Amino acid sequence: MVVKPSVIDVATSHVAFNLNGPISMRYLYLSLLLIPLGFTAPSGTPYCILANPSFEDPNPREARFPEGWSSQTPNNTPDLLPGAWGLQAAPFHGNTCLGLVTRDDGGVENVGQRLSNPLRPLECYTLSLHLCKAAQYVGYHQPCRLRIWGGSQPGSKQVLLATSTLVSHTDWRKYEFTFTPKVPVESLTFEAYYAPGASFKYKGNILLDHCSALEKCVKA
């Protein structure tokens, strides 16, 4: 299953033309495909390939960043599964996946990395990755959503690029994001966050795996 933050509606209408007056039974049917302006799709050519996009690590455990990922956020302790806290969550791709949590004191976890090819202002990019929720996570059982930030260094949150829907499913699903930064972006950060409109902070979790390369959009 592929989950997208928005759906592009396509409308089809049919018009009939009488060719030879009222006696003729022959009609010409024209199907008009109406596609909204601004329709975008991935270019199929990588613009920026992330380092270690599947969060692989030979020693998965709690409070550990996978190689190639880091954060400048204090008290930030992401987990690598299976292995952390004795959890046996199966990754979507490779041998390990990443676990992030939200806390009831308002703390949220994140990971990021400096991009080998910075994102340019007012240009459109696409990115996909696989998300799910762990059914059990040492007391952090509630669903979260993913926020994607752009900034000058891993963990910096200067511009919010995209937000997923609430991830409450325990099977891996592919999420696709399209965004246009307003400022230059040198680092990308993935952050766990609370449900939209949540009136209180809570203990939740979200699992990440198998990021795609960043691609420029193709506009139709």
C-alpha cells in the first residue's frame, strides 16, 4: 500500500455531437480528461541519495544512532530494531529499522543527516519511506505521525517540509511526500510527533525504514 499526503482528483466528462441532424443515430463521443494544473510526479532520476537509507547497523540496541544519521537535539535517544529493549520488530528492508518515540513530558525524538546535494528554494522534490507502529514498545504504545524538517544541520527545524497522517497500523506501508522548500536546505530531519489536535502529550512510537533518494518533481 502507498499512502500519499494528498490525492489528485481527475475528472472525466463526455460530450455527444449530432453529426447529421435529428434523423441520424450516429454520435461522436469525446472524452475530455481534465487534469489539475500543478500535477507533479517523481522524475525517476535521483537528485540526492541518503546515506544508509535503511538505517542498517551491525549492533542494534536502544539509544543508538545508525551510521550516517545524527541529531543536535538534547536527550534524543532513537532505537534500532530488532534488539532495542528486547523488541523483535521485523524491518521492512535489510536487517534493522529505526524507532522514534514521543514522551508525555513533551519530548520527541528525531534523526537527521546532512545532504550531499542541498535542496534549493522554490524547487519541488519527492521522497518516500516506509512507516509503521510497533504494537508494543515498553510503554510507548500510542500512534504517532512523522514530520520532515529542513535545516542547516541534523536535528535543526528551520522549515517544516511535510507531515504524514497518523500512523496507527502495525504493517509496513509506503508513504510518499512532495514538498517545495522556501529556503535552502542542507540537512533533512525525521521527527516523531503527536496526533493532530492532541490536547495532551503522550507516549507513542513510530518505526521508519527504507528511504528513497530525493528526486526533483516533474510538472505536467
